[in-house]
Amino acid sequence: MTDNYVYIIVALLPITALMSVLQVNPYNALIIRGILGAVSVMIYAVLGAADVALTEALVGTMLGVALYVIAVRSSFVMRLGIVEPKLEPEPKLELELALAIKQRKIQESEELNENFSFIRETLFKDFEIEPKTYLPEVIDNIRKIVKKHYLRLELVEYPNSEMLEEALASEEVHAICTRQENYSNGSKVLTDRTFVPKDRIAVRVHRLFEILQPQLNIPNSIVEYKAGSDKEEKH
Amino acid sequence: MDSILIAMILALLIPMYEACRNDNIWQQMLAFGSIATKTSIIMLFISVLRDDWMIGVISVIILSVGNAGLMLLAHLIKGLNQT
Amino acid sequence: MIGILSYSCIVVGIIFWFWGTFPLIGNRSVVFKLHSLSVADTLGSIAIVVGLLLKIPNEWSLLLLAIITLAIWNTVLGYVLAYCSIDGENDDR
């Protein structure tokens, strides 16, 4: 039973355990955990515990690692709420749309409605109008920062800013990103000098705020911390 | 026979070193697959060496199930990289 | 005679293992490593198992099962890994 090679095989176990502890990225650590499982299966079998080895292989290595990957994937996510981009054609285009409809001379109103949407879609395709991506540079920057901490960024779109604030308050999202356009107060008259788009990022989780605050350096953007009802720690 | 076994364990050490050194997740998956195959072959070898049926059956089961688990894991990680 | 044949099979298998595993250390792309690794692991392992089969024929059912499992699952696994890694890896090929 006590052959020489048994000692060498048993010595592999602490090496792999150390490797798994030293990994920083959670997914890499999980794969090393799988390697640790394979090595420990070998040790159990060599030492004569066949049932333990089988259990370790089926439950510990296969099921455990797969479940942990799913769990890490669904929990290491930062949900960022934004107002969904509006798909509005420009006025000039609206004119051309009307012209196109007129040219086609469609009488029946039902048909017209169907065709209207069809023409609209084709026009949009023709002019290559994409729905305006909202705040692309800020979102890219946040994604880059958050990726350093192995978090995924998930965008959640809301129809208007009131629902966005409500979602932040009811803890549906971890942070919201809004673009404030400065109107001269109250009268909603846009003057050229005061029009500065200002991106405001409100973060509910304090740890995320600590991560984002020093690293997000885009002009005209501010990061602020809004304390939620409970002090949930993230990451 | 012992020297053959020690050579096999040395071959097992190479993908382990690789998995420790490389940070790319697919390279680590490759190393994991290699280690899974190698450990079960070593187990099979030991079972023949000792004329032990029990270890042999376990090693063959692990050879097939471990590979299936590896495929599952690969698909999970692929879905992870896409989002 | 049989003993020499079985030993030579096992030694050839181990040589295959080393030959296929050493490219893993370099900085090549995943697909290159996968190619050498799958060839070496499958063929080397089959050679080792055949060597064992010649050495101890009374466990032939188990060893035959191992050979079949290796031949099928390792090729499928190589295909799946290549499919997944080509899709997921665009940054440092």
C-alpha cells in the first residue's frame, strides 16, 4: 500500500490547492478548482476509497463547478438603468415620409396604416438611421472600469426618468445614468450658453461608488452616492 | 513500472504549470481537459498494476463523465463571454 | 515477447503525452495547442491502454471500454472546445 509513488501523487494536492487560492479572477479559480477535483479523485482512488472518488468526481467537480459558474455569472453583475433612446425621425425625414406615402397613392386607410409602418421601416433602413445610442462614451467607460473588477455591466432601459429614479429607489438597479440638459430655470428656453449636457451617475451601492468615483474621468460627468435603505455590500 | 508511473506524473505536471501561468480562460480549459484525461489514465494504470477492478471501473466512469462535465463547462463559459 | 511489446506500447504512449503537452507551454493560439493536445492525449492514452491490455488480458472488458470512451469522447471534446473558444476569443489570437 505504501508505495513510493503514492507520496508523489499526494503531494500534487497541496500544489493545486495553492494554485486555486492564488487565482484572482473567479472563473479561472473555478477552473483550477476543477483541476483540484481531478487530482483529488486520483488520490482518493489510489488510496482505495472508490466511493469517495466517484462522489468527488460527480458532485464536487462536475455539478459543483457548473453551479458555481452559474452563480458567479448571475451575481457578478452591475445593473445600470438608463432612459431608453427614443426612435424619433427628424422633421425633414417626416416630410419625405409623407411624400413617399403620397406618391404611392394608397387609398384604403387600413392598408395605409400597415404600409405606413412598412415604409417607415424601409426608410429608416435606407437612410441608415440607428436608434440613438444613449451616452455611449460614459457607458463604455463604466464597462471598462467595472470589467477590471470582474463585473458585467447590464443595461436596463426605462421609458422615462421618473421610472428610472423609482427603480433606483426600489433597488431594481445598482446605478442609474442620466443626462441632464441645463435649461434656464423653469422657462425651458434653451439658450446657447447654458446648454451643457451633464451626465449624472447615481450609485446606490457604496462599494461601486468607491470603485467608480476615482476612475471615471469624463468631463461633465459626476458620480454621486445615494444611500439605499439597507447597506448592501457588493463585490 | 514505478519509473513509468513517475514519468506519467511528470507529464501531468506540465498542464498544471500551464494552468497556473496562463490567465486566458480557454488555455486553462485546455489544461483542465488534459489533466482530466491524464489522471484517469494514471488511475487505470494503477488499477492494472495492483490488479484491482474497483479502481479500474471508477477510472473509466470518470473518463467519460469528466469529459461530459468539461463540455458543459465550456458551453457555460462561452455563454459568459458573449454577454 | 508480449512483455516487451506491452512495455514499448506504454513507452510510446508516454512519449506521445510529452510531445503533445510541451506545446502547451508556449505562447501559441488556443487552436494550435488544442490540435496537438487532442492528438497526443487520445493517441498516447490509447497506446498506454493497449499496452496495459497486452500486459494483463483478463481485464480486457474494462480496458476496451476505456479505449472506446477515449476515442469517442476526446474527439467530441476537442470539437466542442474549438467551437467554443473560437467564438469567445477575439482579443488575443
